[in-house]
Amino acid sequence: DGGITQSPKYLFRKEGQNVTLSCEQNLNHDAMYWYRQDPGQGLRLIYYSQIVNDFQKGDIAEGYSVSREKKESFPLTVTSAQKNPTAFYLCATMTGHREQYFGPGTRLTVT
Amino acid sequence: RKEVEQDPGPFNVPEGATVAFNCTYSNSASQSFFWYRQDCRKEPKLLMSVYSSGNEDGRFTAQLNRASQYISLLIRDSKLSDSATYLCVVMPSGTYKYIFGTGTRLKVLA
């Protein structure tokens, strides 16, 4: 069963705590992406990785960190430095035809 | 000016109607274009890529106008299940980054 998995679906954290969101894919795609979506807004790019052991900042990377040690995995850490972390986080991969496919997302609530 | 602009709607149309959305983009060097559909509280799903010559997939037709820098999506014979937010996506040349519009909300009414 091929696809992109994100876990957990809902995540609750207290302010000041770091939290890591999981993204795993078995599509054999090289490129992976992290976005956040806030109510009524478009998706904004946090980080992306075109190949293992390499990644680039997106438009809103401050307060986030990533790693890409394996092709299948691209975890995102939301650090305590992120001022407004409550959002819907989406992970995506890109095919050779430049089409992106998304995981089901993680809704993070920080109080 | 936003890089990708869409009318947020909502567009309320009766079942069976034809509805069209436009999306304008500011970067004339944009290379690839897509329409995604997003249901409430779900992930976006690829509806169709948009090719220079225009393309059709069943009831959906997408067109690109490079001169005027817009893409369009036409939905014929609207179904209740077409109710969703439609996201316009542009990818500038020389990048692997998508630029998303904020989406156009469609409600198909019985």
C-alpha cells in the first residue's frame, strides 16, 4: 500500500516544548516538503529536501528544523522558538513530473 | 501583489451548473501549473496539471493563458461531491517550489 503517512493526526503540546512531526513515504520519491496551513490561508513552505542529507529553508523556516537521513523519512521539529506553532502541518513528496502528493496532515495545538 | 491570486468565493451553484474559476500569477517565468482540490480539514489532492494546450479530464477542463498570466478551471455538470476548496498552484522555472493560492471555495447546492 503505497503512500505518505504522517503521525499523529492530532498533537497537543504545552508552550515551550519542542515537538517532532513524522513523515514517511514509500513512493521512492526523492523530493519531500513540509508546509503549514492556517485557517483561511494558503499553504506556506517551511522546508524542503530534494535528496537525502540535503535540505533547504522555505519561506517560513524560523522556529523549525528538519533532517533527511533516509529517503523515506523527513521529520519536522517545531521548536519552542516558533511563535505561533498551532497549525495544520502537511508533508508532501514530488514525482518526476513535478506533481506533489500530500500526506493526511498533523494538526498541532500548542497551549 | 500576491504571487498567486484567487477569488476566495464562495461560489454557490446548483447541481448541474457549469462553474469556472480563474487564478492569476505574477511571475511570468512560471513553468508548471496545477489545480488541487482540498476538502474541509483534509489534505490537498491533485486534480489536474495544466498544460499549455489546455487539457480535459471528464467534467473538468483546465486552461493556461501565458500572455495574460492566468489559469482557469471549468467544471461542467456540477455534483454535490464537487463541493470543496480549489487551490491554484504555480511553480516558477528553476525551482522545485510550489506557490499556492489561498483557494476558491465551491458549494454545489441540491
